[in-house]
Amino acid sequence: MRTAPPDWADALLRFFVTPENFENVSGDLLEEYCDSVLPGSGQRRADRWYVRQVLGFVWRTTGLWAFLFGGAFVARTALDWLVPPVTFDLRSTVSTALGVAILLVASARTAWRSGSFLTGSIAGLTIAALGAVVSIGGAAALLAFRHDPATMLAIRHSGGLDEVFLLPLLLMLPGVLVGTVGGMIGAAMKRAVMA
């Protein structure tokens, strides 16, 4: 029987806790895992407990950014459905720029904290995935409240429901790519400041 939490969870924790705090946080979690949780709960429950603790750090780092990212898409969807434009060019440009900006700033910030550009990649993926949940949930709620014939026509003209419910999921790959760029920027800026 193992007496340590999953290695991948500890590696993930390293990305979302500042280097100067990692040893303390990791040590405290490991101590509680070994002394309290594992003996009383068994390996599986202890591992799930540890993963939940790590995901809490990930959530505290990326949750607000994910709501901003997903919320921007919900706002764009609401505008497209409730105030349909003649052309979608300006809205597409603005919403794309806003999404990229959110991912860049968030991933640069997380990479700055950790000093590793990989944190930006992971943050970009996490923000895009959680943002997809927010976006899909928001669009579903909007559709539940507004599904009159005029709104349904606006939905068809704006790309349809497929676009609204699939596009957020497809943004995870660009989330990783933009997150990687932001991560490289944040890590490079930290190295430059620390030098």
C-alpha cells in the first residue's frame, strides 16, 4: 500500500503554489494526508481528499478568470440573440480579442507566480475548460428563458445552437496555446525582474 498521494497531484500543486510557499503547503498537506486522512479513510478516499485539496488551489488561481472568460461568451451570445446585428464582424473581433486578453493576462500572471511557463499552459486549459462550463450553462439558461420565434430566428442567423454549445469546448486547444504564450511572457518577465 502506498503512503503518499498521487505524484501527478503533487506535481500539479507545484504549478499553482508559489515556489517560496510550496514546501510548506505540500508538507502540511502530506502530513495531514499521512497522519489523519489515510489511516482513517483508506488509500482511495485519502487520494481523493488530496486531489480535492490540490484542485482547490487550482480553482483559487483560475476560477475568477474562468468566470470572466465564460461570462464574456455568455454576454456575446445574449447580444447576438437579443440584439441581432446586421453583421457579426465587429462582435466577433471584440469577443475574440477579449477572450485572448483574458487568457494571456491570466496565464502570464500564474506563470509569474510560479516562475514556470508550463503553469500558463495549464492555466489556459483550465480557464478554457471551466469557462466552457460557464458559457454552456449561461447559454442554456438564456435559451430556457428566451425561446420565442424571434429569438430562435436570431439564433439560427448567429451560427445556431451547435456553435453556442460546441465552440466553448473547442476553445480548450486555443486556451492551451494562448496560455503557453502568456506563460512564456510571465515566466520571462519574472526572470528579467529577478535577474
